[in-house]
Amino acid sequence: MSGGPLPPPDGLVAGAVEALSSARHVCVLTGAGISAESGIPTFRDALTGLWASFRPEELATPEAFERDPEFVWQWYEWRRELIRSSQPNAGHLALVRLARLAPSLTLVTQNVDGLHQRAGSPLVLEYHGNILRDRCVVEQIVAERSPGGGGNLPRCASCGGLLRPDVVWFGEMIPVEALVAAEDAANDCDVFLSIGTSSLVYPAAGLAEIALQRGVPVIEVNPSPTDLTRHADFVLRGPSGTILPALVEALGQGDSARNPQ
Ligand code: BV8
């Protein structure tokens, strides 16, 4: 994608469109905010029901699972139902189109909901795992459930060990493949797009810092200010389900204007 900037539609900062339109490699980091318009509460949104008195950071820990695996499984099963009954939104779909427009795009997500994959994103780095997979606590591999179950805790079909959701809990290491690939992308990209994240959870929040230290443009898409806002080069203030389609539209228009078929 080459050639001069075009007048930006409302809400889009000209420089952001320009930075993306001349990008060779775009690195995208998404957080819970991109799935909010699909009806999935963010981590900032207070928990409801059984879990109202807990913070996600308290439930998503090996200690909580150790203490009361049934209670933690109930929370994950509740979230799984919500995710199974939700659909990717316009924000997820716009990133699929952006991946087609950009020469190279690396999509890193903190979300465990699998909605990027369901939207059709070709390559998604699951930085915090995927809630819809089970992992065997004994063999530490993704495992099938033993049909009989064994009480109300899911058991591994091959060794009978306890199963847990295949997600990264607080205090646990990021899967090394995703960790390394995401860091490589942040170290190679020439534009970093941070979407729907409060930029509070590390090491994910450190990826934008790598881009900042390299002096490549950092674009934030979020309806509210975050810890990254004052460092970002371009801030697109609004819901990703509105901003991202408009951004991709502007890029697409620019592209067809520059490369009429
Ligand atoms: C580790 C999976 C060590 C589970 C998750 C440095 C400084 C401080 C603390 C630490 C540090 N390094 C490590 C830590 C500790 C900790 C941490 O960061 N704590 C935080 C709370 C301060 N990090 C860890 O524990 C990590 N592990 O460090 O291991 C280690 C090292 C060596 C060897 C062994 C161990 C692991 C962190 C991963 C935890 N797992 N999820 C599950 O989902 O059940 S994190 C989970 O919370 C999500 O995945 C996500 O990452 C995070 C929530 O953040 P966001 O996605 O940003 O969502 P949030 O709700 O916060 O914000 C939503 C945003 O969307 C808002 O800004 C809102 O304005 C915006 N929004 C709303 N609507 C929209 C929108 N945006 C756009 N459109 C809209 N419509």
C-alpha cells in the first residue's frame, strides 16, 4: 500500500490512516474491549451473580483453582456458555479485512474467547490461551474429557487427571510460542495498533512499550483513556465496532484510489 494521505472520515485521525496505509508490517494487540459489543463483559466490568464479590484477578489464579476447583469451573462454564452464544462483531470482521489489506499483519489477542478465529482471522496468537479448550493438570496437554465425567469435575480421558481451562492464569507464564512470536512482531512492525485493552496486564501491555521504544507509530482504539493513551501517537476514541470498520474503509478507499484495478 503506497501513495499520499487521503482526507480522513470523522473520528479518524489522518495520521493514523496514513501510518497504516504505508505500513509493511502491522502488529495488532486486542483486549476484552473488542468483544464487548458481542455481549462479553470486559474484566473492568464488575462480575455479576455468584461471582459478584470477586475480581477476575482473584478467580483466574492457580490458587483459586487449588482452593475450590468446582467454584472456578462454574465461572468458566458460565463464561463458555456466554461465548458459545455470542458472535464476532464488526470490529473482529474489520481486522480480517485489515489483514488482507496490509502486506503483513500479526494479531495478538489477550482474549480467550476465540472470536477472532470465528470471524476468520487467519493467524491469531492466543497470548492468554483459549477458554474453550481443556488442559490436563497432570500431563499439561490439551486433552479430551473422559465421557463418564467423575463427579462434577471434568477428568482427562487418557489419564483421569483433573482438567482445567487451557488459559493463562495470573502468576503463570505466557505460552512460549505466543510470547516469542508476539515479541518478534512488536520488534519488527512499523505500526502498532492497540485495541480495546486497558494496557494494565503484563507482559501483554509491554508489547506496545516495545513499539514505543522503537519509535514506531502506536495507534490506540478505545472509548476511554488508558495507561497507554498519553504515550500513543494517535488515539481513536470510540467503540472498536465503529472505529475499525471506518478505518479499514478509509484504507480500502485509499488503496483503490491509489491502485485503480
Ligand atoms: C506472569 C486469561 C510471571 C484468564 C488473563 C508487571 C507489572 C505489574 C504486574 C505484573 C507485571 N508482570 C506480571 C504482573 C502480574 C500480572 C499482572 O499483569 N497483573 C495486573 C493485574 C497488574 N501478570 C501475570 O500474572 C501474567 N503472568 O506475569 O507470570 C511468571 C514469570 C515467569 C515464570 C512464571 C510466571 C499473566 C497474565 C495473564 C492472566 N490471564 N486472562 C481468563 O481469561 O480467565 S488476563 C485477562 O485480563 C485478559 O486476558 C486480559 O489480558 C486482562 C484484561 O485486560 P483487557 O483485555 O485490557 O480488558 P479490561 O477489562 O482491563 O479493559 C477493557 C478495555 O476495553 C477498557 O480500556 C475499556 O475502555 C475498553 N472498551 C470497552 N468497550 C469497548 C472498549 N474498547 C473498544 N471497543 C469497545 N466497545
